[in-house]
Amino acid sequence: MGLKTFKYRLYPTPAQEKQMFNTLAVCRHFYNMCLEDRKLAYELEKRSVKKSEQEKTAIRYRATFPQAKGVFSQTLQTVADDVDKAFAAFFRRVKDGETPGYPRFKGRNHFHSFAFKQFGVGAKLDGRRMKLYGIGRVRVRWHREMVGKVKVVRIMHKAGQWYACFACEVEDTQPLPKTGKVLGIDVGISALVTTSEGEKVDNPKHYRSAQAKLRRVQRSFSRKQKGSKNRRKALLTVQRQQVHTANQRSDALHKLSTSLIQTRDGVALENLAIRNMVRNHRLSKSILDSGWGLFKQYLTFKAVNAGREIRLVNPAYTSKCCSNCGAEFQDFDLSTRWVNCACGLSLDRDHNAAINILKRAGWDTPVVVNVDPLPLSPLDDGKVKRRTRSPLL
């Protein structure tokens, strides 16, 4: 059994939305109170506060404050769970020698969700609507079928819109039939991916395409008077534009990763240190716009469900070495887009790197030599596009 999340859009009435914002405010105040309680207990008494203690505090909090009486008791308990998870992550980072990042107090603009940890208690389906404790029957846009048994539901507010995220327990899927094919992939900026078979997928560059419009709405937002209704409306426009760009990127990567997993038994990728790479201010925007980390994440969890294999290799010198004889190229930099070797290999730089990645993963492939580059085309249906001519052997 595994967990899978299904996300649906909610359409609350104005009265329901008011109560949902009240629930968010109550949960945020209780989150900050739990954080303050743990902080002071350690500073003054050198004592650690347990999650069970704060769950009992939630009962007294709900009985004391009038605003909290319309909030479900288990919803406040999930807030205590969230605080406990934040501290568990903090101590894990301390133990691993990473930058700890002590849990922060949440402002109004940094707390966006609340949960019902037992579906059917406090939150349940009533026909085609979802009935929430203290809120009522909320209309849901069921855009796809939900499978499995619902365990937890989290209500989220994002860019002026409400969503319900259902965590469902689903049975393990049957592995896809074997294809007998493996693939090495080199990710890049001009071409989103280049495969060991000589295929390229153009980088849609969603953020750069939307940058002109985003600049206009951000300029409009900056002109509005602080605290005014017009400023809040302008902020909502900026947020929705950013969400739209993120959704475009996610959709394209979902289609590409699904196509690769369905047609290959194994995929080899570079284990890139993206956090270090984005420190280069000349390339950081392009790297983040490409979504390399998101692409690896999608490939990984889809491979597990489909019975496929993902191998991560060391990225050092994958582009700089000949994929045929292993010789290291001289006078090699980012401007070098085509490589020629004394052994007779003549390949696109990224194609050569993809073959090296495949070999480092323990797989092998015939080397394609003397391949002329062809222009890239945009990613329209998410499938891998053939970008090279037949090999001239």
C-alpha cells in the first residue's frame, strides 16, 4: 500500500470562506503559541515540551477562546503535529551538520492550510460536496476520479483560491511491461533534455516567456497604496500569474517524465548539486526555470510505481570526455557545442554527455558519430522528440 494525493478546487460561498479564514487564523495563533511554549520551556527550564502535552493544550485553547469553538478539535491537534515535525526537522539538520533553521513564527501571509487527520470525522463527503465541521457543505470541482481510501484531507488557500488535498491509501500498481530499452539523459538550458539516442527536447522557458507580463503586474502592484484594497487585488493578480507559470512548468515536466517512464526500463541522470549551481548569478534564473530538480523528482516517484529503475551518476567530466575512447577534450568550455575527437567521434556536446551518463550508470549504447545538429522544436505534447538524422557509420 502507498499514499497518493488528489487535489481538487473548492468553491465556498462568501459565508463559508469567512469561516475558513477564521479557521486559518485560529490555527495560526495556536501554532505560534505552541512554538512560544517550546521556546520558553527550553530557555527558562531547559525542558522539552512533548507533542502530547500540546495536544491537551489544544482542548483548553478551544474551550477558552470564542473564535476557536467553531474549529474542529482534531484540526488543532494537527497543528501541534506540524510544530512537532518542524522541531524534528530542526534537530535532524543540527545532527547532520546542516544549517539548522530554527522554526519560525507564522505571519498572516505565511500560514495557508489546515487539516482533518481522520477523514469521515470532521470532514466527509456528502453527495458531490464536502462537508466540513463548522463550515458546511462546500462545492468541489471533481475534475478526475479519486481512487483508494482517504486518510487525511488538508484544506489549502493559494493565490485567492481554495483547494482540498486528499491523501489516499492506494494499492501498489502493477509494473509496466518491459521494453528492453535504457536511456541516458543530460539536462540543460537551451535544450531541456538530450538523450543518449540523440534526441532533444526544447526548453519551453515558461518563466522567461511570462516575464514581460509579470513585470507589468508587479509594477502595478508597487504603485498601489499600502494597506489599500487595490493593493490586495494587485497582489492577487501577481500571485495568480506566478502560479500559472509554475503550473505550466509542472505540466510540461509531468508529460515528459511520463513519456520516458512508459517507454524505457531504466533512465540514468546526473546527480547535480542544483543548490550550488544556482549561486552563479548568470545562470541561476535559467536553471530554476528549467526545473531540473522537479524533473528528477517526477521521474523518481513514477519509476517506483511503474517498476522502472533510475540511476544517478557523478556529473564530473561527462561533457568533457569522449564517449567513445574516454579522452579528455582540450580548450573545452560552455561555448563548445560540438565535439570532435581523434578517434573519429563527432557529436553534439550534450549528446556525448548523455552517452557518458548512460555508461557510468552501468549500461552501454552504440556511439553515434558524425551526426549533424538539427534545430529544436518546442515541447508541445510532452513526448521526446527525435532531433538527429540516421547515424552515418
